[in-house]
Amino acid sequence: MKEGAVCALFLKTERNKYVTDKKGKEVRETPIEAFSEASQALAESLSATQERNLKYAQSVFESTMALLRDHAESASSMLKHWEQQAEKQHVDPKLAESYLSLFRAPLTAYQQTLEVVETASHESIESFKKAAESFEKALQQGREQWEETAHKAQRTFTEPEK
């Protein structure tokens, strides 16, 4: 027996069975309809999960970047304070500049790294958003194709045999 014939026989025998829904009522539902509903529920669940994950990733990213920016601003403020103190105490400007440059170099590197990380992270989040949108479209198209095929199969099996 061919695989298609086995599937048709299964669907024909199963389509008239009773299925109990969540409320305990009896409902007539074909296996195709049940699978279609389950697929729809799964797609909606995946989409909602993906949306929550994206929002979580964005909030973690934004709070982390705010914290890093705050650290950079604090370090910069402290460096300016030291410069002012050196001026007030009449420290030799060349000596003060050489010491302050020891602190300024890592701070500048930190700020540049922070900018690069922020840009790269924004790009990654945008890429993830685009991938999520593509995934949702593919799920929708797959579901539509499944429903179309299922309805065709259902019509084929419900037509009287000749």
C-alpha cells in the first residue's frame, strides 16, 4: 500500500471520531483541523516567546550601556577634578600633564571601545529583529500552505467514492 493511501485511510477513519475540548464538551474535529489548530498555537507561542526574548535582550543591553556610560562619565569627571587640583596647587604643568596622560589614555580607549560595542550591539539587535520578522513570515506562509493542503485533502476525502 502506498504511503499516500495509508494517510488517506487514516484520515478517513479518524475524521469522524469525537474529541473532547478543554471544557469537557464533545466536538467534532478532524485530525487535520486539530493539527492546524495546534500548529497555529505553536506558531503564536514561538512568536510571543521571540518577542519577549528580544525585549529582554534590549533591556539588558540598554541598562548595561547606561552603566558603562556612567562609569566613563565618572572617570572623565574625576580626571577633570584632578586637573583642576593640579592647577590650584601650582604643580608644574608638564609634570601634571604627564601624570594625567597616564589616566587619560585608558579612559579614551575605554570610551572608544564603548562606542564600538554600542554600535555593534545595536546592529546585532537590528539583525535579530529582521531574523525574527523573517521567521514569523515563514511560519505564516507555512501555516497557510498547510491549511490549503489540509483543506484540499479534506475535500478529497469527503467526496463520495465512485
